[in-house]
Amino acid sequence: QLKTPVGRGRAFLRYCLVHRQLAESLQLCLLDPESLCEWYYARSPFLSPKWRAEILGSLYELDSVTFHLAL
């Protein structure tokens, strides 16, 4: 059913929100600094430890919200 990259990305976000896994999933993606440098420009907030911590902190707070989204 999910034919486009945008549709698959939205489905992934919905799944993570419903299962309260968005922060953990993103944190796992951010563990490898070499891969991050390949995917993001030098000014990306994901490459800054301070900004990365703030983003992840906000997403962990979002985990306390209950989402009921159609998957």
C-alpha cells in the first residue's frame, strides 16, 4: 500500500508515535557519527551534541503522550 518514500516515512512516524518509540528509534540512528556526516551537512542540528540532546529530550517527553493513529 505504501508506494512512495514519503508515505513510508509517514507510516514509520505513526508507528513510532503509537508505540512510543520515536525518541529511541532516532537515538539509534544517531549513534554512528561517520554515517551522520555522510547524510547531513556540517550545520545540521543532528551533528551538534547540544542540539541532538535537546531534540532527543523533547522526543522522550513526547513519548508520554498517547497517540491513537490509524496504522
